[in-house]
Amino acid sequence: MTGGVRKLTIGKAVPLLPRWGLSADADLVYRYLVSFGPQTTTAVAASLGLGLRRVRTALEQLEEPSLVQSVGEPSGSGFDATWHAIPVNKAVTTLRRRAAPRVPAAAAVASQPVADRRFAVRHLPDRAASRRRIAELVTVESVEHLSMNPEEVISSEALAVAAPMDIALLERRVRLQSLGRAPTDGDRLSRHATRLAQLGGMYREATRLPHKLMIFDRRIALVAVDPLDLDHGTWEFDDPTAVDSLVRLFLRHWTDATDPHRDGVRDIVLTPREKAVIALLAEGHTDDTAAQRLGMSRRSITYALRGLMDRIGVENRFQLGLALGAMYAATPPQNTFTEGDDR
């Protein structure tokens, strides 16, 4: 992050791999390969300041879900392969499909003769039919609404449909509990969750969620056939035994989840001074020229970066740049900052 270091070229937001069960080293190595293209094992280790063994372990973790691939034949001792990271959008799809299985049991039940079914189930064939049914059920709901949303990114269109329904439920004093994933899309869902909390709704976040489902007054449950493609439709259950099983599934994940505004760990928020320092160093300034530009001492620049590295849990400035690069859009400061300005 000082002068002479190559600039990052991250396009889409890089997923936080520890949320998907991978190590922090794997997260850094993937970000490096996405940013700078194919690299050898030794090149990655040298740039990140990690030992070769740690880098190889990280690459093995990334290779298992096919987030990275080796390019050509290993060189030298046979350990220095060249590695290529798959694009971010493909990585997100891969990770989601590993974490969000389909609901094969419901399909098997639906294919049985009616007399052989243990509980009632019907298939709503597509997204439009599912939304119509949700609107019907929300209208008559009177006690409790439970929802589980495994998506890491909620589209504006989907949120525009869901938000008015959620608010209408809360205004009717229906108890609302919503489970979601930590968002990576500019926190649209977080803003909605804050609004729900103001109206008395409850929202928690979990690292992984198995299904996309809604439960209405513990009488009817809707479960997406494929959580990643709602065009495949939804299964509707109304048998008390089936619905109770889904309620218990929801409550089990609810208990393990955290409130991002209370018990959970919030995303790192940079102070104006930290943003200014990061922006200038990302442009190629040295500590000295950044300090002159901001009217600060060189020691203050060092302390600001050291504090950020400790908060994020990285070991050097290059790792810090990778960790922050996909999360913040740094812009050059418009005003200078004095030594005491940390607001």
C-alpha cells in the first residue's frame, strides 16, 4: 500500500470466505489471485508475507470447492504450481450451492399417490405463483410470521416486494422473526432490518442457512424448491407435523444466530481520517507524502494503519489492502485533517 506497490483491480465484491467455512489465509490468497491474476505459489507467499506451507494449505482449501485451479505443470521442485482463481460471480454461485441444498424430500412426497402421503403438500410452479400465495397468506396472518432467507444478496426487486408486507404485518402487531445472511450488496437488507427493528420486528444473521422458507401462524409453511432459483417454485405444507418440523428447524437456527446490532460483530467502519489515509496510500502515496497531504505526522499514519491491521486481523499492509479493497471505495479527501480529528 506504499508507493510502487501494484494497484488492486477488484471488480465485483469478493465474498468473505471465512463465512463459508474457509480460513483467513484462504480468503487472502483468493483475493490476491483475483486481483493480480495467475501466480505461482512462491509469488503468492512472497507478496502476502505468508510461509509457503500456509499458502499451500490455503490453496488446498480453495482447490477442494474449485475456487482455484492450477495452470500448466508445476515448476522447479514440483511444488511451485501456477494458480488461477475462478471469477468472483462463479465463486459466489459455487459457495451458495454448497451451502444451500435443495429440498428433495418434498419432491419425493409430492410424487407419491395422495393416499400414501404422510402430510399434505402442493407445488407452486414458479416465482409469480409463489408471490401470489405469499400475499394471500400474509393478508390473513394474525399471530406470527417466521422467515429464513439464505441469500447473501437480496435484489432490489425482491426487497421491494417483501418490505411492504413485513411492515404491514408489524403494523397489525403480528410477531415477526426474520433470519438472514450478512449482506454484501451495500447493506440494502440491513437498512430494511433496521426499519423492522424500529417497528418491533426481530432480525438475526447466521453464517449458513439451509433453506428459503416462510411459516405463517405455524399453520402453513412455504419452502423454496431451489433457494438459488425461485423460478423453480415453492412447496406448500399444511400438515401440522410437517409444519412443526420446519418451525423447530427455524428455531434451532434462530438460537444459533446473532443480532447484528447487539450480539453480532458489525462490519468495520472507518473513521474519516482512516478513509483519507487508505485513499491516499491506494493512489500510491508514501507515508511521508500522505502525512504532508493530510497535515498529520508520519507516526500518526503508522498508528492508523497498525490499528486497522489489528482490528481486521491481518499481518502486513498488503494483506490490509486486500482485505479492504473489496469492501470500501476509497476516494481522495476534500479537506485536510488535523491531529485531533478522529470523528
